[in-house]
Amino acid sequence: MQRTFAFADELGGVDGVDGVDGVDGVEGGSRPAAQPATSPPMIDPAEPAARAEERETLSAALEAQLLRELRSCFTTENWRHFGERLRSPVIALSDAATRLGCWIRARRTIELSRALVCEQPWPEVIGVLLHEMAHQYVDEVLGIRDETAHGESFRRVCAERGIDLRAAGAPVPAAGEVEIDRTLDRIRKLLALAGSPNLHEAEIAMRRAHELMLRHNIDAAGALGERSFEVRHLGDPQRRMTRVHADIVMLLSDYFFVKVIRIPVYLPLAGKRGFVHEISGTRANVEMAGHVYAFLLATAERLWSENRGDARVRSGRDRLAYQSGVVRGFCEKLGGERAELRGTGLVWVGDAGLDEFFRARHPRIVSRSRSVHMGGAHAAGREAGRSIVLHRPIEQGPSGRSPRRLGS
């Protein structure tokens, strides 16, 4: 059996499935009076003073390695998003406690906060880097210096390249943009009912939730007006990704209205690289996909533990094959439900707005394929997976901390 996965172009450095006080940007140099001495920095407005003493520090060797990695990332993102039109600047780390990044014109330097690179996920670091590169592009390539730092030209450059001008790395809708409507409340309630011990009631509730999710997204994708999308990152970059993780994110892409790609990350305190999955979509869909990801990982592990005695499972080496089968079986179940819903006129044709958002963030992607061996353990897992009833989604709002915002 062949499954197809999308991988970002190797030349772009991404291997994926289809990762205040002062002003940020321009400092010094000649400029019109309307242009501030520095453009507004990416800031951390609530940094406790005590945290400066608690931060983990980099050794000289690790810091040198980190700066090499950042220069490499600059080269990659310059190629991917700016057509190699940016001249390489100096990249330096700063001990500033109130800003995450800054493009300094007079010294042709991009400064990044040492606290940012040591404490925050790598996608946020790259988000800050891209933000400063956008300032550099407006300043040096477009030569525009008679606008405010986050003026029309800067906003256009960011929008065309999928760079978020408000959040540190992970785009999120602005406060107040997202409201969970009655339909999404009904979906949550139905999925809570899907946890019923009565299997018949649980199955009905899950099917009804599936129908409402499909109908809601078809209506939303076809509605007029601007829509907001965000991203979230799944997985532990310090652990190896398995075929089970890959199968789950493919299922999310197929049935839960998100786009998925695997992105590389760097771990500055360890001096190592890893990978995470990035999912893109509306806030409601990203939250649901995050729940399904965790739910299926836990369910696949539980079913493996419960069914080790199945005659088709030969040894512990069959664990990944069995769990991959579990995910495949659940995928087949969702596929059957989706086929029934097509008979009622509900046909998902995609979301052009999300596609545009995703292409702007990841402009260079190629596709590859891999083969999946379907032996006895995989078949046993598929059988178990067809009985899964998705239930108990997470509550409204991300489970983690709030993403950091930019200064205005």
C-alpha cells in the first residue's frame, strides 16, 4: 500500500508533511522626520524581572553553533520568502528584557533576544526572524522610509509572505476576532455525548458531530469576507517521529480541515535538530485537530496494551504496525461516514482561503511517497481502529500559554 506525504523542498531546508521600550527595525541613519529612530520591536510586555536570573544560559560553543544555525535559517528564508533579495546582515543575540527582536539599519544587524532563543519554541524564533527580515526588506529593498515601521508597506510584505506581524512565530487571530458560535458549541456537546457508555448513542453522537463539522466548514469556506487562520505545533522535537505520528497528521489533513507540514526545529540548549508538525487552520479547527492528535496517540497506545494477546501480534516489534493500523482503521471509519454525507449533498471541495495562507507560509513544497507494509498486526490494528468513537474535545481556547504579541 502507498501513502503520499508532502515534503518541503530540501533546498529550502524544510522536510515536511503535506517548523514598549524602543522600536524594532530601523535605528539611526538618515530618515524623514516621520520615521522613528527604530521601528517597533517584537516585545515581551510582561517579562518578570526575576526571570532574567532564572534563564538557562548558553555556553560559548553552543552560542556560536546557534548563531551559525540562525545565519543558515536567514539564508533559507531569504530564498523561500524574499527571492534572495536581502543582503546578509549581522545576526546577534541581545540581553534586552523588553524586546524579542530588532532590525538596526545603521549597523545592518538583526538582533534576537537571548531569552527568546533559549526559552521559546524554535518556530517562534523563526517567526521573529522573519518579522525582522520583513523590516529589512522594506528598508533596504523597497527603500521606503517615510512610513511608520508597521505601516502599509510592511503589512503588505508580511501578508504576501505569510509572515505574522502581530505574534511571535505562530499566527493567531487578533483578540476579539474569534467567537465560538452556536454550531461549534453543538459540536462540542455532541462529542461529549460520544463518550457515553451506550455504544449506539455514542456512535450516533459522533456521526452527527462529523456532519455538523463538515457542514460548518463548507459554509465557512464559501462565505464572503476575510477569515483568520492560525498555526499550532504538535510533537516533541527531542523524540523521533514514527509512522504512527505521520498517519495521524495525514488523517487530520484529510478529515479535520487543517493543512499539515513537518518542519525542522533547532534546540539551542542541546545543539541538536529535530522536527515538529505544524497545523494551519481556523482556531476551532486547529483546536479540534490538536485534540484528535492527542486522543489518537493515547487511544492507539491503549488498544495496543489491551490487545497484545491477539494471535496476529507476534511480538513487541509489531507495536508500530499495530498502532498504525489503528489510525488507518479510524481513517476508514471517517471515510465511510464522509461517503454517506456526500449522498446528502455535503461535499467538501477544500478551503481556498486556507490554501492561500498555507502556500504563503510554505511556498516551496514537493511531494514524496512511502510504502506501508500491511501484515497481520496492521490488520488487527485496523479492526480495532474501526471501533473508535472520538469524544471529549478540549474546551474553548488553546491549552498552552498565550502567544506573545508585537508592540504597536
